[in-house]
Amino acid sequence: MQELQLLIQQLKEKGVKVTPQRQAILSSFLGPENKHLSAEDIHLAIAKTYPTISLDTVYRNLGMLRDIGILRELNLGERRVHYELTSNIHHHHLICTQCGDAQEIHYCPLKFLDQDKVNKFKILSHSFEIFGLCEKCTKKGGLL
Amino acid sequence: MQELQLLIQQLKEKGVKVTPQRQAILSSFLGPENKHLSAEDIHLAIAKTYPTISLDTVYRNLGMLRDIGILRELNLGERRVHYELTSNIHHHHLICTQCGDAQEIHYCPLKFLDQDKVNKFKILSHSFEIFGLCEKCTKKGGLL
DNA sequence: CTAAGTGCAAAACTTTTGCAGGCGA
DNA sequence: TCGCCTGCAAAAGTTTTGCACTTAG
């Protein structure tokens, strides 16, 4: 797990303590696929290996990790906020409103945005999410 | 206010009853600028002319108006959901994370999106919001 | 050792829901 | 009249906060 070591390194650089809870939270984002997790998702995912962690701690740390730039906040159209690693290459999502699945799409709208449309606004971040039906759900009959 | 009559007409066409509460809610969206209102915003805005309306009714009707296509739901990065009239021309927003102001931007990312990036996904809707500092807040010193 | 971090409990906030009575068509 | 709507009250669900204890550095 050298990917985890890299993230831990970032914590140290920021002067943030490396606690087992934080390691567990960060670990839950690692793996072959890029993950978009809510606080609850993480709490459940960790529960197996770290049953004593409290949901409060997950919330507090997600906020902190977002603030120091390790995580990015996502609005996937649900009530809950989701997070993903900022170290993943930049992308957006195709979100199925039926099954909730979120595929990544490697197209960024800022690329085609004329500066004069933005004028004096100083862009810091952006969100772009596409909602609809994934192939699987379209086949299943659409509206259901 | 013939704009209001038009919206009321839509309610009738959908077989939805036209109540004073609904008229008040719809009215709050009218005016020279396009408005992005939360349930609470509307409740307050209406309070002057319609002090007895309950917040529950506002919530219920916003959901209903969204479902029948009169309103569109917006995620402006806040905890609260906002709504705007779908009859306004299509646009996105430049949202100031400091003062909360949302300017409209007439650029849509779907325009430049290759179909093959989307593949078999059936697009139904999308969200695109840019976050940063508006001119005013940039001048005030940025971070504060 | 000590400031930062954690868990617990309780609160805050937005949104939803059950129910009884009210009102538009 | 009849069924949709509304208001009230209470609940649900997510996120935040105060406080005392614990722990990483």
C-alpha cells in the first residue's frame, strides 16, 4: 500500500496528526476504481476493520481532508455529500438516476469556456455532473 | 402579471389545483432577474403578503412543481436545495463562495460534449456550476 | 508533556410524513 | 360534494458542536 503512504506523507507535510482513524478513512478510498464515498459509506466500509470509529470522526476528517486538498466534495444529486481523492485525474460523472451508479467521463467543460464569459470572476472550482439512465437501466425499461 | 397567469395555466393543464399558496410560491420567482430560491427563501419572501403559509406546504409544492416541470432543482453547493423557473433560458452559474451571489453564465458544456464520450448513457439532465470569487469579493481581498 | 484528535451525547438544520380538517373545481 | 391541499406536529436523516478523555508527536 504505497499509495496510502503517499497520502499519509501529505498529512505530515500539513502538520496534521496521523491517527489510525485517518488512515482507515483514507484507505477506504484506495483500490482499483476511483471511489465516490459518503460519510456513511466510509463508516460502513471501515466498520469491518475498525469497528470503534465514530461517524462524527468521519465527518470531521472528511471536512479537514477537503480543506487541505486531499479530497474533493461531490454533489451527486443525492442528499448526502460524497467525496473522492483529488489525486485521481480530473474527471466528471455520468450518474444513473435509477441505480445510482456513477461512471467517470473524461471531458471537462472548462476547456471550452471563453474567458470573456467569465469576465472578472475568479474561478476556484467547478462541478459538472450528467444525470440520466445508464445502459443497463435503459435496457431494463427506462422509467420503471 | 401575465407571466403568473401563464404559470397558473400550466397548473390547470396538469390538473393541479390552483391554490393561493401555490400562486404565492410561483409569484416569488417572478421579477426582472432570474431567481434561485430555497424553500426557506420563498417562505420568507411570501411571509410579507401571505404570513400563514407553512413551510411544509412550500416544500411539498416545490417538489410537485419540479415533478411537473415548472421548476428545476439546483445544487449551489449549499446545504439547501434551490429552485429556478425552467421557463428561463438555459444557463449555468458563477457562484461566489464568499458572498453567495450567483451570476448566470450562458454557456452550456453539453454543446461541446462528444457523443462517443457518453456512449450508451441516456442523458436526461445535467448540472454545471462554477465556484470562486466574484469581482466584488476579489477586490475586498479574496480570502477574508 | 500537551495540543490535536476522538467518542459520546445532544443539538441543529433541512426535509419528509401522518393525520384531521379545509377548500378549489 | 369529493378528493386534493394545507397546517400542525412530530419524525427522519444528515451534519455539527460541546465537553471530557485519549493519544500522537
